Amino acid sequence: MLALVASLLIDLSQQRLSAYDGAGRLLYAAPVSTGLAATPTPTGEFRIASRYALTTLTAPDYRIPGVPHVLCLGGGGLKADAVCIHPAPWQERAGERFGVRRSHGCIRTSSATARWLFERVVIGTPVRVQE
């Protein structure tokens, strides 16, 4: 049986995601790519509000169908599904590394990290995003 993640920490200054168990032990850590200066990832205390096995990511300037393993944040004044933790296979295909700010505000991960999280993170899991 897979151990569930009790909390997530997104460290914007380190461009790193860390997943912890209920005792505060680190289960998993990986580089991420968060928002650019013009489209920053919001900081604060959030929770996982929605999970999508497969969805389309949309914004005024893009539409990306068929994105798997998406976890979206809620609370803290966020609009529903506005900021999500999701894989960026286009970034992987282009050979662009994670750990560099690149997004429109979402938290981009590798496909492997997104799959790992999706298997272990449930609705309501706390997420802290800090600078």
C-alpha cells in the first residue's frame, strides 16, 4: 500500500516541491518550475481542491489538452482550478530543465513526479507555497 502524503511544501526560492508524511518525514522531493515574475505563483496556505486524471489546461493565451495527473489548489482566495501542480511534458520534450521559473503561475513538475503525487495525494491535503 502506498503511503499517503500528509502535506506539500512548494519553495519558490529553491524551485522545489517536498512531500511529507504525517510525522513530518520527507517522502519525496523534486525540482519544479513555478511562475515567472509577470505571472507569479501565489504564496500562502492552500489545500488540494481538485484532482484530474486527465484534463485540458486553459488560459487566455493557451489550451493544452490531455494533461494527466493534475492536482489543483484551493483556498486562500484562489479561483477554482487557477493554480495547479501538473506535469509539463512539452518542457521535458524541449529539454528544458525544472528548477527554473517558467510558468504562468502553476507548479510544473516532471511527468514522473506528477504521477507519483497523483497516486498519493488526496483532496484536502495541505499545501504551503513559500518564497
